[in-house]
Amino acid sequence: MVQSQPDEHGAKIAFDELDVAIVGGGPAGLATAAALLRAKPSLRVKVFEASPAFRTQGSGVLLQTNGARALQAIHPGIMHRLTERGAITSGVYQYNDESGERLPWVGGKDPAADLRLRGWANCLVLWSDLREVLAAGLPRGVLELGCKVTHTDMGAAPEPVGEQSAGGRMAQLTILCKLPAPEGGEGQEQEEEVVVRARHVIAADGYFSRVRRTVCAGGGSDPAALAAEMPAFMGLLLWRGSITRAELEAAGVPLPACLDPALDSEALCRTHMWTTATADSPLRGPPARGLMIYPARNTAGPVGSGGSQTLVPGDERIVWNVWVTPPKPEQAGGLADGGAGPRAEDRGTQHGSSAGPEALSAAVAASSFLTRDVAALLAATPADRVTGHGLYVHPVQGFKQGAWVRDRLVLVGDAAHTAPPDGQGANLAMEDAAVLGACVRQHGLGPEAFAAWEAARQPRVASILGDHTPGATIRTPLINEAAFERVWSPADLLAEERALAQAAAGAGVAGLTQPEDFGGQGDVGRLPPDVVASLERILAGGVGVGAEAASAPEAEELAAAVVREWSADMVGRLVMAKVEGRAMAVRVPPPEGTYSVR
């Protein structure tokens, strides 16, 4: 972090006159940064993330149609990279959690049919992979790690007079920065407090958002104001973790029979769920406890648009989620307080109330009802990949005008609308980013775009998260029929490809983005030569409509159509490489009235 001279109060100003300061470097914050920079490349944007480095974390994300389309609206190559890393499951098997008996009903899958119908098949990716792909797609210098925002004042300083000035005030963020250790030196970690000034702030800092607490709830000193802003405890405790096959083997722990590919070639490609249900007593409501195991990476099929390889055997990652209902709130073990009391630290669903050995020990203890072979898999999980937290949800009744936008402050993702762990939390965060980018592209950066964004988002998010119908009949069409305005420009994509190609040939291009300004994505997601040639021809005026040359807007749409066609074809090839030749499960429906765990 580059620092300038101290301000009038002696505080060091790390960055001044940012257009947007984004608090939180998870998928929501990173996707928002990407969308804003696609919509308005000239914006000065910074993402401040408290963690000093990214690490592999336990949970997975089911990228569904709406999340995939939102990411494709931000950049046409993002889904190539995520599909390459992800896993496409072949069905859902259910078991009784005490006996281990497999239940007779099966959740069937047909990814090829989904691809033909919607251009996408649901794909499980690691939360860490989603974050890594989004971060690597940002220009270097946008993401600042090791920067914990401790306080936000939305009107701390007058806005400097200039071309972009609206005569208002600048937000000031107080940030505690972790400093690099001296060369060759040892000792305690150093920290320094600095300030950042920005015209607008986007809070993407999780479900107990510090920004929301300090700005919208007056710092948390008023319990009533705080309760209105914070999510409510839903009476469940959750733990998440992940382990690879190689790590299991190294620990001397055999795979449970239900997960053993030697007995079932698709065993590690299915979702497996344990609950209290039996063949004679199916679920009639949300289960009080359970375990879900699913893959978030697999090695099926050749992938990549530029010769990239699949993951090596043994790196297939097994992700697990355990949930229990404590008999009494006081037995929550510090993971939940049953309310929204003031917090001394930021919390998000990936930065749980407990982590490491403490969380692993609690997860193993809480899942003592499982059969020994399944419990042994959990116990062998590397502790640094385990987190635990209480389940908190923002009630949809609070999704009202002004709840997510306060003048120049915008709340996105879990900071705005924490969801149950049913797969839609991350997908809706990707939607937030894409729609905000489109609003900024149309209205410019400011209150008009923010108001339009909130008006578009709240009814849709409420409909999806508020759907309690047994068959998810409200949310399913909203998810599968989602469509978003693109925020990328064919001309910008072409300029980036020219810069990358010329720099690779050893000749830098003055005035254009250089390859070192991007993360290490390799060739996956880049435009192939035939698409580049088509864009050059169209945007140079070499394509017309009838006898007339295409206008600039027509040329842009023609060029965008070429990119979309290429992107859809590439996604289709990546999906089919993962599913061809596999035995997909055939659906066996449960008894009528059975509750479906989402």
C-alpha cells in the first residue's frame, strides 16, 4: 500500500480521492469491482480485504444458472475458468445418519439436457476457487490484502473541487494494515493505522458487516437500531470443511464405502446427504441435523482453451457441511448468541465464529451420530480448512427502500441479504455485481445508479429467498430464466487481447493495458485468434447491414454476439468434457409430501 503525507490530523492517507472503496475481498466484493471496472474502466477502485493472504477454505458454491449468467455479463471468460475447476455432480443419494442405510429415493441429474435448455449445467466450485478466479481477473493494484477496515465515516471530509466533484463530502475509512516483515528479520507482526478517502463505499464485508453496523446502526450502541440492521439467528449451527483424496490416504483413513469409486465409478461425483430420515419415515420438514458431502473439483475430461490441464489425480476435493440444532441456545458454544448483539470483529459465512482445531473438534463432536467411517473422514480434515458459525438470515420483510443504499453507501451480498446455505447466497451476490455494473454504465456512478440498482434487486431477491413452497416453484423459474445486461465492451476485450499479444511478442504497447496488469489466468477465458479477427473486422466497419455499413451501436452488438457465441460454445465444451460417458443417476421420487432439503 502506497502512503502519502499525513492529513491535518496526523493520520497517514493511504489513498485519496478514490471513486469507490469496496470493503471485503470475498466473491461479492471482487465481482463488484470487476463489474464497475468493466462498466467504467476509468474509475479509481480499491478492494480492501482484512486477510493478509488467500487460503483454501472449506465451503463450496453451487453455481446455478443465475450466477453463471451474471458472471458472463461481467466478463465472457469467467465461467470458462470456473467450469474448468468445478465439478458437475451426477445425482443425489440420501442416507439415514445413524445406520448409514441408503434411502430408496434418488435425486436425478441430466447436465447435458440442462446445457441444451439453458446453456449451463449447475457446477460445484470451491468458494476459494471462485474468489481466486475473480481476483486474478482484476487489474493489479485493485485488491489490497491485509487491510482491515475498522471504521467508516461517510461524511468525514469535503470532496476536492474538480471535474468529478459534486460538491459533497468524502467518506473516510480507517484501516488497520498488516505490514510486511523486515527482510530476513523475525519478530512480531507489524500493523499501522491509515485512512482512505473515497466518494462512494460498497460494503461487501459479510453478514455481520462492520460497515453496516458502524454507518447504518450508529456503531451498534443502540440495540434496537442494531437489531434492525443485523440478521437473525435461525437456531442452527454449521461447520464446513474440505479434504482431498490424497490427504485422506496420507492420514490412513479409507473412503467410506458410499464414496469409494472402486465400488461405484460415480461415487465421488455425486452429492451425498445424511439426515434422520428413514425409508419408512421421510422428512416432513427441515431436518434438525444433517451432513452433506459433495465434490467441488474433479478431473473428468480434457479442458481448457489454451492447452491447460485438468487437476492431477488425488486433488479431487471432498467438501462437507454439518448442521445441528442445539437443544438450548446456551449450548451453541459461542457460535451463536441467538440475536444480533454488537460484534468486536467482522464475520462472514466464510470467516466463521470458530476456525481451525476448535472448529474441527466441535464439528466432530456435533456429528457423533454419524457412522464411524463417515465420522472418520470429517476427523481427518485439515483443521485450517474448517470453519463454524451460527446460521443467520436477513428477514425479507426488511428488504425496503433505503435498506441497502444510504446515499453514497451500497450494501451487496451477505452484507445486504444473508441467505440460508441453499446455494443462492453466492449466486445472488454475483447478480448484485452484474446489475450494479449495468446501472452504473447507464446512469453513471452515483445516487441515480444506486437507487435504480436497489429498486431492481430487492423484489427479485425477496422472491427467491422468501420462497418456502415445497417444490421451490417461485424461485426455480426466476433462477433458470435469469438474464442480465452485459457490462463488458467488445472493444475493450479486443484492446486487451492486442496488448497481451504484442507484449508476448516482446513489444510493449504504450497506452494499453499490459499483461502484467492482470492475474495469472493463462489462456483459459481469452479470446481465440478467429474471434479476435472477427472483432477487428466488425469494429473497423468491415461488416454492414444490407448495402449500408453498420453504425457504431450496430457494430458493437454484432461484435458482442460473436463473443457470446464463442463463450457459450466454450462453456458447452467444458461441461460436456466433464459429463460425457458418465452414468448419471435416474430420478427416483420420494413419497408425496416429503420435504426437499435445498
